Amino acid sequence: MPHLTLDSISLSYDGGAPVLANVSLGLRSGEFVVVVGRSGCGKTSLLNLAAGFVTPTSGRVLVDDAAVKGPGADRAVVFQDDALFPWLSTAENVAFGPRLAGIGAAERRRIADERLAIVGLPGLGDRPIWRLSGGQRQRVGLARALAANPTFLLMDEPLGALDAMTREAMQELLLDVWGRTQAGFLLITHGVEEALFLATRIVVMAPGPGRIVRTLAVDFGKRRLAGESARAIKASADFVAARESLLDAIFEREAA
Amino acid sequence: MSLDLAEAVLAPADQAAPAKETTTRTKRSIVPIVTALTLALLLGAWQVAATLKLVSPVFLPAPIDVAHQFVTVARDGFVDATLLQHLLASLGRVFAALLAATLVAVPIGFAIGSSPIGRGIFDPLIEILRPIPPLAYLPLVIIWFGISEPSKILIIGIAMLAPIVIATATGVKGVATDRLNAARALGATKAQLLRHVVLPSALPSILVGIRIALGTGWSTLVAAELVAASRGLGFMIQSAAQFLVTDVVIMGILVIAAVAFAFEAAIRLLERWLVPWAGKA
């Protein structure tokens, strides 16, 4: 089974104070790992390491025991500010990965239309992306990542800039997409409920230097996919209890 | 626009919004009327001054004479070429220079914007070249390259170089990191990054550079055509000035101004067509 491994990672930029100290984290296909933590705990650095955008000061980043040398299409990334290409149509944005891989126009269009349908934007392929709303653009960013058929999907606070209503709809969409694919999902977020609702495993990080302080397994997302309503899950006693214990973990040092 | 904004900010809070909007709109629609009146007034004053012979016609020919010269030169020509031939000669030089300058300046701009070595090499050269007025290097260009057609194109082209280089470098430096990373995570090679992400990202900025360069090049035209030209708007004006045919001089100046105006409008159209997304995403 494909696995992405961060092994005893330390990171500091240009010889400055360490951003991450001795962090180890694994991600297997079929998992939905959510990283939460306060600002400055190195969450985004962790994702940038996994994506290959930055190299660790010490430690190793591995995919299936092979060292990661840089970014690659096996690890697609969804960004907080969608990072779409405004000179391309919506469909061309989605099919950007296949285009780089040299796939022909007709096949690219088929891939784009299919992925757009998955993210709930059927028929919007010809729309210029600057005519899309913030939520729609984030969906296009997700569709673009999916079009690369990634083994791992890395998401850096993709819902952070959205309004509350859109965010809830997007959470359901992420669960739905996760249920359909074999890919391993890694999501960075500030949202405690978001983490509980989506994750199979939650990783809590703390700053100064960034490190992992707690890991907990949850199954609310699987319950949602099994048919239970989102509202019922979020109101259930075990969800509320899990939220309290997660908040405790995040603010552990203040509580102590 | 900025004045309107200031007024909107400074307007008393109790003023009704729709009423405020109406006043703003009225003020805005007044601008072209005021402009038209100003131009008409200037033209009228000019005609009156000429009719009453307040100034000798050698210094100030009547606007009607200038208009008449426009028709005459367009039909019969001046110094062995019609107005259209002069215009085409000048346009040919400016566009040849623009093509050459763009081919040289865009890669240099990419080098400055994307690599420290490129910046180290080209940045000081461009900064030295940029403030030198074309008339200053004109004699050197003549000594080095003679007085043939390429020399004229070179003079205009040098003046166009810096604006395009600087605008391109700014555009390349300004490419969002997330956009680059997004493409890299989709498997883009270095060459694909340049072709599919950096170039389109920088295109709006490059077009701004070309618009500025076209203005700079066009204003260098008269200097370039000082050098043994036999055709061109700048040459036509200088020949006319030597014979004190002032109405042709003024007519030539107005044609140069009109062409500059047309350039500006054309590039704006080009921008709307090529980079409709600029500033929107």
C-alpha cells in the first residue's frame, strides 16, 4: 500500500530558529489525516515538506521508501488561495496536469468534465475562472488536483477563506471525494470541528519549535459516509466530548 | 476618479446615497463637455489671432491653413513624399524597433526577474542606459553604425529597451509562489513552468512595458529622423521648418500626437483581447 513518510524531520529556514523539531508522520492511501494546531506551529511547513516544496534541514521525506527529491504529480496540492491560472478556462485549469503530461485535447476535456462533475460543477468548463465565486474556485482547485490522479492529496487550509455555509458544503464534498478515491488525504486546518468531522486521524501540533503533541483516531467521517446526517453527528455526545478533548490538546500548554 | 472618491469619503453621512450617486454621475458626464469646450475655445482664439494678424503667419498660421496643408500634403506630398508615405516610413521604423527591442528586452527581463546572476549582469546595465536621452547617444550611434536605416531603428530601439526590460522583470518577479508550486506539484518541468506559468503571469506587465516603450520610441522618432532621412514625419517637420513652412510643421506635430493617441488606444484593445483576466484574478 502506498505510503508517504516524514521521518524525524527538523526544519529551519536560513539557519534561523527551528520551525519543526523531530517530527515524524505517516500517511497511507485511504487515510484522511488532519493536522491542527495554533498559528506558528509549522503546519504549513509540514505540508510543504510532504509536497517537496522545501527540503528538511535533517530527516527524510519518503514515498514508498524512496526519498522525495521535489514536487511530483503523485502528491497533488490544494492551496488556500486557489492558485488557479486565470488565463485558462475552468476546464483547462482542471486539465493542467494532463496537459503537462502530453495528453491530447479531447481526452483532456473528458477528464476535466468528469472531475468538474465530481466536485459539483458540471457544465462550467468553459467559464473563465474569474467569473467563479470563491467556493467554486476552491472546487476547481480540488478538481485540478484530482485530475492528476494523485496517490496523495495535500490540502493547505483550502476552506480557510470561505464563508461558514460554503465551508460546511465543502466539508461534505471533501468527505464524498475521499470516499470515492483510494488516495491518502492530508489536510491542514484551523477548524476543530472540521478536523473531527473529516479525519480518520487527527495530529495536534504545538509551536516553539513546531512538534506533534498528540495523535487521535476518529471515525465521524465514516459515520457520515454511512448515511448519518452531519447535524446529528456534530450534535452527538461523543462528537462534543471529542471536541473538548481536542481543544484541550491544542491548548494544553495554556491549561497547564 | 480619485477626487470623486475623496468626495464620497468626505460627504456628510446623512446625505442620501442615491442623490450622491446622481451628482457624481452628473459631474462625470460633464468632463467631456468641458474638454470639448476648452479645445473649441483654444481653436477659436487661434483662428481669431490669425485672422486679425496679431502674429505673423510665419509664426502662427491659421488653423484653416493647417487643415488645408493636411489635405494638400496628403494628396500632393511634401519633399517628394505624400503624408501617408511619411507616416508609413515612421511607423515602419518604430515597429521594426519595437520588434527588435521586444525580442531583446523580454529575455533580459526574464533573466533579471528569475535569476540572481541575470540580475547581477543586466540590472546595472539597464539602470545606466535608462536615463540617457536619445539625443545624447545619437552621435555615437552615427559614428559606430553610420547614417543608414538600421541606425535610425537602433536609436529608437535603445530608447524602448529599458521600459520593456523593467516591466518584464517586474512581471516575472511578481509571479505568485503558490501558482508556481501548484504547477510543480502537477509535474511541471522548469521549461514548462516558464512557458505555462511565468510567461502568461508576466504577460500583462510585459504589455504595459510595450505600451510605455511605444510612447518613448515614438517621441524619439524626430531625433532618429535627424539622421539623413528622406522620409518620415520627423523628417517632414524638419524640412518644413528649414523653409519656414510653419503650417506643415504644425500639421506634422498634430499628426504625431494623433498617432501616439492611436497607439495608446490600440494597446488597450490588445490588452483587453490578450489578457482579459488581468487585475481580476
